[in-house]
Amino acid sequence: MTFKKVSTFMSTTVFLGFSVLPHADTSNPATVLQSTHLTEQLNLLVAQSLASSGQKTTELSIQSQFEGELSWQMQCPDWNIERLGQGPLLGRVTLHLTCTHTQIQRWVPALIKASAPVVIVRTPVRNGDSIPTENLGLEVREITWLHGNFFLHTSDVAGATARRSLNAGVLVAPSDIAPPLLVRRGDQVMIEATAGNLTVSDVGIALNDASRGESVRVQHTDTGKIVQGYAIDHDVVRISL
């Protein structure tokens, strides 16, 4: 297998793996050229589908191959591949091929695999613990069958709370974490009360945990009055007058 460095619409560097297709007649230069042309198209489509699904990464290795009998390749000198459906184009898929010069169409099965650096935890994490940046790393894993259940950037996980215990080296999935807590029960918080262009600040004690945008009940330190607002930053709660 060879690797070719290409520039994609993502403005990032993507490494696409080009595989020689099974059953191709490698003694026939025309067949090899057609195989390479089709695989190149397919790998670019895969990269596009991942980016459109929000899976942007600076390094992506893609391996793709058409399956089954491949004599159809020589029925047209210039096949175009169209993707069917939405989401990442990974795993076993069916592709729609059309010939530029004729009305020939084909529906062809293919197997598409991809690997990328994904977020893992470096050391064990207990359920309910916050996950600091220094305990996160990137490790290349196959993402073909993960259905998007991974993170590509440590910043997406840093500060989040673990919903279950995680062993060292485990890939972090969205279901494994809760959004980072900005306010914790019992902590002193700043209360921002707003009315139009007027903002008044006070202090109080948070009565519950909250992530960004979640509701928080706060007891005023001086008056003991309980008010309700929402978390907007670390130890900052906003209420409306």
C-alpha cells in the first residue's frame, strides 16, 4: 500500500491510503489506472463525509476497496462515484457509480476503513471525577465501526465529569462523560443580576451542581434569600431582576 498526501476542503492535512483492488488484473495498465482513479475518488468522498459530520482531524488514514467481481471497471473509462445517505461513509457500503460518457450505472459494494488519533485517558478515572487536560492523550485507533462515538480533540473532554470509571488507555466516548461543572454545590459563587443594561453583582452559596446553561439555586450570603439563575462561567450565576 502507498500513501499519498492530499489537500482537502477541510484545510487540513489528510493521509489517504490507496489499496490495490481485489481481482484487478494488475498485468493490465489500464485496469490498474482505473482502480487507482476509483479508489482515489472514494477516499476523497470518505474524507468529505467525515468532515461534514463534524469529525475534523489533522491526520486521517483511509483504506478502501471495492468488493465482488470487478470486470465492470472496464465498461467505462471514466466512472464517477456518488455517495448514498448521510453521515460518515465507513464500513460496508453500497456506492452508486455513473459513467461520464454513457448511460451505464452500477451499484457496487465496498468496504471502507479509517483510523485517526482519538482521545484516551492516560491513567484510571473514577466515576464522578473531573478529567483534567494532563490525563488526556491521543492515540491512533480504527474508527470504522465506532459510529462517531469518539473525540478527536482533548479540549472537547478536558474538565468533563466521568459518568463511569475508565481504565488507563480507554477511548473516551460521549456517553462516558458529562459536561464540565461550572458550579458545585456548597461553593461560593458570584451572582450577576441583570435588568436591561444594568448589572448588579453579589455573592452567595450554590445549592446544586450545574454545567453551562443549567439551572442553579443560590442562597444570598447576607440575606439568606434563595434565588434561581443559570451557570454562565466558573462560579458565576446569572439571574434576571
